[in-house]
Amino acid sequence: MFALAPLALCLLAPLHAAALRMVTYNLRFDSMPDNITVQQSLAAVPDPLVQPAYLALTDEQPWSTRRLKVAEHLISEGIVLAGFQEALVRQVDDLAELLGDGWGWVGVGRDDGVAAGEFSPVFYKKSDILLISNDTFWTSNTPFEPSKFPGAGSFRICTVTHLQLKTGARTKFTYLNTHMDDQSDAQRQLAASLILSRARFEAVTTRAPVLVTGDFNSPPTGGGSGAYTIATGAEPSVPINATFAAKYAVPPNADPHFALVDLKGRAPRRAVRSTFATFTGFTDPSDTSDWQRIDFVFGGVIWGGETADAYKVESSRTDDGILASDHRPVFADVSL
Ligand SMILES: *[C@@H]1O[C@H](CO)[C@@H](O)[C@H](O)[C@H]1NC(C)=O
Ligand SMILES: *[C@@H]1O[C@H](CO)[C@@H](O)[C@H](O)[C@H]1NC(C)=O
Ligand SMILES: *[C@@H]1O[C@H](CO)[C@@H](O)[C@H](O)[C@H]1NC(C)=O
């Protein structure tokens, strides 16, 4: 379509309109390790021209089966940026292999800051995005060391990346990806407060877009919604570590109303898929008892362009009944 546009229109086209397709996807950790290599999995893929036994499977399948479903879905969507949750190091390695050399990634294992435990990695397509820097903080009372919030089920982290588009206006932006605790709303409230503080710092100091994704384990309303309501500014933050607060302080009045915006509510209605739940569990298709919307793509409001061209939650189930994960991938097209 672009090639057919009159030359004058091409020349007038705003340089800032580069769209970025991104995804946040909780992959479910590899709870059934079977030591099958990616190449062995690929060799065992059924002939795509042959009809599968429909919905033959319903329960959780090993990662060695699920990973191909994850990769084929992401590749078919044409994403250039991804934030995953629950990825053990072998899952990170598998995705790097399946997505191929055109992709880079950053992240650390949350249990030791190296490779132990689950990662919240950021993957980026090198043809479209330049990685400038990255770091990790723990969403605990001691954010600069591997640590667990009292009462939380697990160590929890946020991966921070400074990125730059290689197309359009070559916009620089900050992207944070996280996974909040499943057991402690107090941890989630602290995590949201730390992330909001860091996101505000990035927005104020870079005057550039900030994107935040993650499995918040916190629905927008009702019980356990503490993280969502703090992130979106509906409730005030809780007190955070003083060292962290000082490191990411902004001048008083720099942006007192900074908050994150749920981009699902900002995309044009016709471009928002009505699929709602992002967590389904590994259940029978008719069992919706655990379904929840807890995975999000947010934008920082200082940016002024905090909107999405499209937003969709897609099923992780294929016709054979295999669920690629107990969560669904959440896609957003963001103009930077
Ligand atoms: C996978 O490999 C690990 C380590 O070599 C081994 O302990 C485990 O039993 C293997 N699992 C299977 C299903 O073969
Ligand atoms: C990510 O940040 C760490 C810590 O600063 C650094 O050692 C690493 O090289 C960075 N990764 C990439 C791919 O730049
Ligand atoms: C704040 O975090 C730093 C670094 O993780 C830690 O050394 C310090 O003790 C923390 N402060 C408090 C009051 O816990």
C-alpha cells in the first residue's frame, strides 16, 4: 500500500509513525522436562496438510511440545518485541533457537541474577530494534540484590531495557517487563510502586515513550487488584526502598500525575479483539472457572501518544487441543 501512495504523500508521511508489534506472554515454566531437543521436536511435527484429531488433548503438555506452538504463533504475528514470563533458562535458549539469529534477548534468572529460576526476558528483532542497555531489579524491599518480599511465593524481578527503533524516526524508548507474585497482594502493590517509580524516572529523564508489560497476577478490579490500581494511578503507591527511590528520584512537580495507561482501552474499538481472559489454565475448553485478565500492555502517560493502533488477546489453543501455555499471548501495535 505504501508503494502505491503518491510521492507527495510519502514525503509528507510523519516520520514518527513507525508501528511496533509487541507481545507479552507467560509461557508456563517447563514443569515436565523430557530432554527432547528442539531439532527432535521439529522433526516430529505432524504434516501440516493432514487433519489432526480435533481437541484430542486437554491437559498440560511438556514444554518440548508447547514451544513449537509458541514459536509458530509469534512468528506468524510478525512481532518485533516480546516480554515473556516464567521462562526457565532452557526455555529462553529454546526460544532463541526457534526464533533464530535475527533475534537478541536480555534477562536474568530471578533466583540468583544469573541463570537460576524463571526469567522475565525481553526478546527483540535485531533488524527493527537496537538494544542500548538493560538491567534488572527485584520487586522486593532490597531491589538491587536477588531477594524475596516477605510473604511472597517466589523471588520476583523486573527487566528494564533501553531500546531504539531502527526505522521511522528512530525513536528511543524504555521497555519494562515483569511478573508479579501469585500469592501476595502486598508484593504486587510494592512491585507496581517500584515499577511506576522507575517508569516515571525514565519518562521524565528521556522525554520518550515508556512501555510496561507483564503478568501482574492482578485483575483490574475486585480482589487482588492492588497492582493494577497503583500502576494506573487509581490508588497511591506504597512506600518503596529508599535507595531505589533516591536513585530514580525526579524533581518534585516533574510529573506528579504520571501513571500507566492500559493500552487495551486506548486502541480504536474495531481494532481490539473481544477475547478477554489472558489466563485460562490448562483446562477443558468449556471450563472457564479460572479465567482472568491479568496480563497487560501499558504505556506511560507523559509520552502524550499513549495509545495503541490495535490490541488483541489470542487463544493459545490449537485444533489438536494443545495449549501452548496456561496464559494467552497479548499483542499490541504501538506507534512510537
Ligand atoms: C532429563 O535429564 C535430566 C538430567 O540429565 C535427568 O535427570 C532426567 O531424568 C531426564 N528426564 C527424562 C524424562 O529423561
Ligand atoms: C545487559 O546488561 C548487562 C549488565 O549491564 C550487561 O552485562 C550485558 O552485556 C547486557 N546485555 C546486552 C545484550 O547488551
Ligand atoms: C534498599 O535496598 C538496598 C539494595 O538492595 C539495600 O542495601 C538496603 O538495605 C535497602 N534498604 C532498606 C531500608 O531495606
